[in-house]
Amino acid sequence: MAAPGVGMVPTLTFWERNVPFASMAAAKLAGAAVDAHPDPTATKETIATLAFPSGEQLVGQPLIVRYMARAGTLQHTLYPTDALAATQVDQWIDYINSAVVSGSNLEPVLVALDAYLRFRTYMVGHAITLADVVLWGQLQGNPLWKKHKAGNKVVHLSRWFDHVTAVPGCSSAADELLAMDSKKLRAAAAPTIAVSGNSDKQANAEAGGSFDIQLPGAEEGKVVTRFPPEPSGYLHIGHAKAALLNQYFADMYKGKLIVRFDDTNPSKEKEEFVENILKDIKDLGLRYERLTYTSDYFPQMVELGEKMIRAGNLYADDTPVDQMRDERMKHIESKRRNRTVEENLHAWEEMKKGSEEGLTTCMRFKLDMTSANGTMRDPVAYRCNLSPHGRTGIKYKMYPTYDCACPFVDSLEGVTHALRTSEYRDREEQYYWVLRTMQKLWPGLPNVHIWDYSRLNFVNTLLSKRKLQWFVDEGRVEGWFDPRMPTVQGILRRGLRIEALREFILMQGASRNVTFQEWDKIWSINKRMIDPVCPRHTAIETKGYVSVTMTNGPEAPEYLTVPRHKKYAPAGMKTQLRTSTIWLEQVDAKELSEGEEVTLMDWGNAFVRTIIKDANSSTPCSITMELNPGGDPKKTKWKLTWLAQSDEVVPLNLVDFDYLINKKKVDEDEDFKELLTPVTKFEVAAFGDSNMRTLQKGDIIQLERKGYYIVDVPLVKAGQPIVLFSIPDGRAKSQALKPQ
């Protein structure tokens, strides 16, 4: 493109909610003339455009900032004269524009930038460059940056930001843009209300969430929500949604969150579950005001039960369970429904003792057996259980049901809003009836509002704790933490970042629409976070690997130091070994033909000279190549991963997984045991480059041309393989059921 002539001032236009701070600052600092104003017809799809009187245009900030740096009277200010330093500036510009973007994926990038700037004043060299201007502009225009900056996790980056903001060209550019008197323009650079973790209200709205709602009767500073897990299993992704929604509304109204263990069924509860739920809560980043247990209120529940008996609200029933269930379905009153208060109190005492008579009896609410709502047909309020309780031991033989305990404890603890999934909507009438009944007998109990939202469902996934427990009990999985399980620990072990989980959950909003989510969306979010920062390594599958002799390869082993991630300097460096003999995977060797030119990744081009094949299978068993240092990688069809033949390679076990069930949506009347996927774990032996010796458990890497992996078992002793779990990347192929 021809450069514009002297005196021709270009025009910079943009969407008023995507302000080109970097472009304007670059123009100021380089002394380039420009006429800037928002385009009133622009939309969120509009990209900043620099238009010249000649009709030519530059579209997008990466091009515009480079033009500004070169076009001004101070054109050497923003680009170092040193060729290497100038190239590093360009490298940073490309990285910043792709990685420093809105959304909760911002956090790992900011943390890495913070580490990079720990001992630096500027991004490159000892003076401000275009790299600093571009990063400053990206942060200045990002609604999440102010929240991260205030969180004190990126102190070095914050120090750098304040310093660059004080540079006259940057400060005047911001002032000039914000002086254009547009509310939306100002909002683009203003902080938004923090939701939780690494997200915000505006980001959620743009991502399709549904948080534009008000809780009934909510007052700022007075809202109290609660997350009440039952310690009968680990938290799964559905519980994560409940936890984060409760946190969201507590934050939204500047209120409080209570975490309460609903420990009213000792037969199913274990200390293991309590400990791991607390771990999951910590991993989710919940900030709760206090931790309580329903068992804290057992004495009050016993006292309240007697009051309800005397008031005629409860009656003792020893009808067999199956008969009771049938009568409730048919609206038939129990023969025990009209027992006297004295008879009910006698049965109550027997239940408290756990006697033979008590064990055959339960206490039922006296509601309305004619109701069309089945939950109102005299539900059970108290029942016996002789299993020792995790906190109270054998002190109690009788326990309240969830339907009985929940309204009372919610109210007693001052919960103002109880969030429940919409599948329990029929129970709302029951909840309010029970609470009103208790309020008459226990003065001072406040009202509680119920807000329901849709349950989080996923295709090919069971979220019933009873069914998940079956997989554990039957040995179909290692445990609740197995990477095939939809538990918080399972999906984190599979390689999902907690920030991706939070972003996905909050993107769902508080919608009441019941849907079955595909897993690809959450894994796509995850990929967006890990790809810009995770180190790159190489692995070759051991089965059928092919030895390749380089006829003009190095006479002695060569060791080169190369980046672990070409676009992310903080990932560090690694050593690449080159020898005259290398290994290729069989699947790649099969595709090659004698005489063709190929590219050996991170080395160069080579000609395939000979291919020797097995006489029986016709598969390649050895190959000779000739390096072609002057070859053009753009002109070759095959880009091959390879490893130098060496004793330094490390053994790997590459593990992939499949869904536990093979049907997308399981109907209520279906037996999930008939839908089991026969094989759900796949293991492949491989060699990895020697740099992988230092990997630690939980590290996330990319194996070139294979995908993303998380280290489950690092190298602990010679000969024992590193175990790597494949991380889905959101593509349909990686999410599909594997061939059985």
C-alpha cells in the first residue's frame, strides 16, 4: 500500500464500547496526526478502522498502532533501533492482542505478565515501547482489569500500569477519548460490578447469561443465601452451579453466604464426603460468612417436633412403606391419621429411644391428602435411623427429613432467599406451609423467599449421587475423583481450570429453562485459557515407531535451547536434542513416499530418500532422509513431530477417556445400567522429550500434534512412566464417543 501523502490526516473510527486507547496513545507518543471519533452506526462486530483520504484503510488495532509508531515525527520513539528488540516488540504486540482479552481467562495471562514484569520497568528494554502502549491500551479498555488490579494478585503489573498511565501521551489519549461525552464510551473503560472469581455482570450478559433479575424482597446489605450440600458424595458440576449462584446473589446485594451441611441421614453420610466437599468449596473460591450443620439444631428440632404434635400438625404412622407410598398416590388417608395427641406423643418417645416400636414408626405432617400436589399429601417429617451420626454419634435415634429441617433451619439462620432447582418447584407450596406452621409455634422465625433456577444437565452424563455411587461401588471408576466423573474433583483432575468452570457456570445465569448442555462449550472455554500459556512438548508413540537415519545429520549430538512456548516467554526454555538418528510415529511414516520433501518440526526440511518396509505387513520399519536446510516449510505437505534417538527420552502413558454412558439423554424410566459404555479408558505408551522429567502433578502441557494433557503422575523413579490425561479441547471429534 502506498503511504499517504504529506498533510493527509487519516480518520480513526470505532465502536464506542471498544475504545482504541492504544492507537490514540501511540499517535500521541509518536507525534502522528489523526482525527478520532466513534462511529454512530457501529456495532460490537465493528473493528477499529483508520481511513485515509485516498480511500485506503487499515483495519484492526495491531496494524493501526504500528502505523502510528512509524508515521509520526518521533517515529523512532516506540520501536527500538536494535533489530532484535524491535522484533521482540512485535512479538509482544501479537501476543497481547490475542491473549489479553475480556473474560475470566484474563487471570492466568495477567499472572504471567505480573511475573514477567517483576524486575522490569518496561516490556522491552529500558524505555517505553509500542509493546507497553498496546498492553496498557488493552488493560485500560478491559472492564475486568480494575477488579484484578484491586485484588492485589498482580502487584508488579499494577505498578507498571500506573507508571505507563502517568506517561503524558497515554494519559492525554485516555482523557481525549473519554471527553467525547458518550456514556457508553465511558462505560467501556469503567469497572463493572464483580460477580465472583474472574467474571462480571457485563461479561456474562454478553456471553448469553441471564442475570438481569431481581430477587423478591431483596434489600442491599440484608440478603443472606445458603449453599446446603448433603455429605453423601462429592460435589458435582450441578452443585457447583448452585454454589456459585448463591455466591453471586450474596455479592450482588452485598449480603452474606452460609454454607450448611444437611447432615440428617447418617446412613449415607461420611466424614470423607465432608472433607472433600470443603475442599471443593475452597477450589470453587466460595467466600462464606459461616459454616454450619443441620445437626447443630437437632435439640431445637426435637423440641419443635413435640410442639407440632401437641398442636395437631404431626401424627405417628406405622403403615408399611410400600402401602404408604401407594396410599399417597391414590389420595387415601392413613388409618393412623386421626390418632390422639397422647398416642402420637407415646410413639414419639419410642422413636426417640429407637425401640422396636419406634423403628416401625415415622412422624408425618398433617397437610392435605386431597391435594393435586403430591408433596402436600402428608410427607414424612421425622424417621428413625440407628446408624451412628458423624457428629452426634448415637445420641439421636430419630432425625428430621430435609423437608422438615430445611425451612426451620433456613429461617433460624436468617436466610432471606433459598435458591433451589426448578425440579423442586412442586415442593415450594410444602416449604411455605411447613414454615408457616413452625412460625406459629416458634415465635420470631422470619420469612424465607424461594427462588428457583434450572438444573444443570449435560449430555451422556448422570448427576444423581446415588447413580454415581454405583459406579464407585462397582469399581467402574477409581472413585469420586475419577476423571470420568462429573464431580468437581473429577473434571479438575481431567484438566479443567477452575476459572473455566466458574466462567461456564456464570454464563448459564439464573435461567429457568431446562436444557442439556454439550461438554464442548466448557472445554472450549478451557482451551482458550490454557493454549496461550501452556508449554509445548513432543511425544512419539512406542508401538511401531520408525527409526530414521539422517544421511547428513550431525556427527555428534547437538543441544539447542528453544522456547517452551514460542508466543509466551514466561513458559521458559527447553533443550532440543538433534542426532543423526530420529524416531517417527508409524502413523506418520505410512504417509511418506520416497523422493518427497517433508518438514521436521522445529528443525527444517528433509528429503525422504529410502523407505524399507516389513515384508509381511508392508509397514515402514526404517527410513533414510537427507536434510535440506534451504527448504521452505510452507511448500511441504507433511509437518512431522520427531524425537532424537536417545536414552534421555522419558516413558509416557497417554490416557484418554470416554463417557460412562452411551446415550445423550437418559429418560426417567430407563435403567442406566443398560446404557453403559463398554470401555471408557484408553492407554497408549509413548516416549517424551527429556524436558518432561521436571513436570509436576497438575502441570498442563500441549503435546505437538496430539493435544493438551495434564500431568496426573509425574516422573518419580526411573522406568516408571509419566501419566498424562488427555484434556478435551471442545472440538466435536474430541467429544465424540470413542470406537469400541
